[in-house]
Amino acid sequence: MNLMANQKQLDLLASGKTPWNNWRRAYPDVQAVEPDLHVADLHGVDLHDVDFHSADLTEANLQGADLRGANLREADLRNANLQSANLTDAYLQEAHLRWADLRGANLCNTNLMGAELSKADLRGADLHGAILNRATFAEANLSLVDLSGTDLSKARLRGANLQGTILDRAVFVETEVEVNVSPDKLSRKSHSKRQVAKERKLESVIVLDNHAA
């Protein structure tokens, strides 16, 4: 693994999203050799609508960055600092976010379908309306996170910290949760009425037994 980001690519990115996106379209072969932005310092940078598809952003500093509508499909964001980043309407399908710091990040309406968020820290993040089906949150910290209106179908929440998590109108179909995190106790606000529970189809939630082999 390279110790630093590719300087030429950093310079191109600094020139603006249009030159960067044009370069990515003009040289489709870079999809096979992902853009190298490992440990890049991009904190507070305007990166909205930028094409980061399959880019290596491991350990990158994206704190407070504007990533609205950015294409981060299959991007590698392991250990990245995304504190307070604006990821509204961003595309993160199949993105790798293991150990990522997403505290206070804005993930409203973000597409995280199939994303890997194991051990990620999402405390204080806003995921209202986010698409989270098939996403993995194993041992992630979702304490007090607003997941109102999210699609958690087939998501994996085994070992996640869900204390105080708000799940108003969230969708649960074949969702994996710990046996000690009963769906009817995830959020008092979310499960105050039996009718609400039925609407979410909680009867189809897969409850995993920690003691199972």
C-alpha cells in the first residue's frame, strides 16, 4: 500500500470537480487502477458531485467536507475521518467504511445499499431517509442516531450499539439483530403502538442467538 496519496491526482482534484470528472470519464481504465487518495487531507473541501467511484480514500481526512451527491460507489473509506461531513444524497453503494469516523455526519437520503460499516462510529449522524438495505453495521456505534424512515431490509446489525436509536417509520425485513436487542425495544418512540410494529413487518426480523454455534 502506498504511504501517500498520488500527488498528480491530488493536484487534478484541487483544480475542480469538472477536470477531475472529465479525467475519470476520458480514462475508464483508471476504474481498474483505482484513484489513489490514501491519507489525503481533504478536510472542509467542496467535493459535491465528484466522482470517487472505487477510489482509495483509506485514512483520508474528509472532516467537514462537502460530499453532497458525490459518487462513492465501492470506494474504500476504511478508517477515514468523515466527522461532520455532508454526504446528503451521496452514492455509497458497496462502499467500504469499516472503522470510519462518521460522528455528526449528514447522511440524509444517502444510498448505503450493501455498504460495509462494521465498527464505524456514527454517533450523532443523521441518516433520515437513508437507504441501508443489505448494509453491515456489525459492532458499529449507532447510539442515539436518527434512522427515521430508513430502509434496513436485510441489514446486519449484529453487535451494534443501538441504545436510544430512533427508528420511526424504518423498514425491517429479514434484518439481523442480536437476541439481546429485541426489535420492540430498539426505540420507545418508534415502537409505541402495535400498529406501527406491524407496518414495519417486525415479525420478519431475524433475531440472532449469541450462543448459537
